[in-house]
Amino acid sequence: MSAESQDGGAVAETENAPRQLDLLEEIGGPQGIADSSIPALVFVAVYTLGGNRISLAAICALGVGLALAILRLVKGESLRFALAGFVGVAIAAFIASRTGRAEDFFLPGLLLNALYGGAYLISILVRWPLLGVILGPAIGGNGMAWRQDPQQLRVYSQASWIWVGVFAARLAVQLPFYLAGSLVALGVAKTAMGLPVFLLGIWLSYLVLRRGGIVTTWRGIGSKEPRESSEG
């Protein structure tokens, strides 16, 4: 067999190789989502049971956030994720301490949901769907070439709408509790709409991308090897 035919076979094999979706790892895995929920629960619990002392609740939340960051580093995980989680808790604790309003601990998270939801929406409207920008180069291996394919552009736009809905739903549920100053309800809502809602968004994104022919396998949560979908 000639070198040219071997090269052609290698290219064809690469083009036909299963393309994997691992969006959960892009946001730091399940712990990346838990890192934002656990300190919030600690803040609410300490504030409620500790005599409504914001400073004490903030210190305890910071301590938990630092412990989670150290745990990530000990496990050899990315410094980016470790610092992001701790810095987020530190900012939330600082704002609540400065304003004297316990519910302001959740204000940065609400603003981030609005920012992310708005970014996904704008990206769809300008025909640069954010999910494609994040996943396209990793899945296709051709940078932003997916934008030249109307089918891929449409599929990535459809999948990005899912994330507009995710962030909008979180705002719709949590914002009324924030405005009403319902700290406990806000903490529960943040936790309930954390990992479960993100997993739902990831699964729905996978279904859309798989139906559109962009991905053929999905790397399972916590797995090291891709596994075939049970569909089909």
C-alpha cells in the first residue's frame, strides 16, 4: 500500500472517528457546580442558626470555599477551577458583609446567571452561538470552520437556546426570593437549580448535537473513556 493511500486512510479514519461531548468537564465537573452550592448552604445555615451574624456566616463560607479549593489542588485538578470557586465565594462574602444584607451573598450568582444567559442569547442573534465557540474546536478539530456549515450553525444555535433557558429559569426562580429577602428559600433554590439543572442542560445539549450529527458519543460523568449512548 502506498504512502498516499495510507495517509488517505488515516484522514478518513480521523474524519469518521466518534466525536465526544464533554461539556461537564468544561465547567469543572460535578465538583465545579457543587463548589458554588456548598459554601452558600453553609452561609445560610450559620447565619440562621448563629444569631443572624453575617460576619460569622461569611467567615464559615470562606473557610469551606478554601477547603474545597485545597481539595482540588491536592487531587491535582486545575488551579483555574480551584481559584474560580474560592474567588466567587470571597466576592459573595465581601458584598454581604459590606451591605449588611445576608441575601446579597447570592447577588454575584444572580448577576452571573444574567450575564451568561445574555451572552448566550446575543451569541445566537449574531450567529456565533456560544456553545459552538466552546465545543466546536474541540469536537470538530477545525477551529471555527463549523460556522461555514449551515447545518452545524443551526444545530449549535438550537443547543445554545437550551442554555439561555437554563440561566433564565434560575433567575426566574431565585430572583423573587432575593427581592423578598427569603434567605433560606434562596439557598434551597440555588442548590436545587445547581447540579440537577446543569446536568439536564448538558443532556439536552447532547441530544440536540447528536441528532444534528455533530457528536456521536458522550463522555459520561466521572468516566475516563467514552461510552456509547443507549439511544438508537
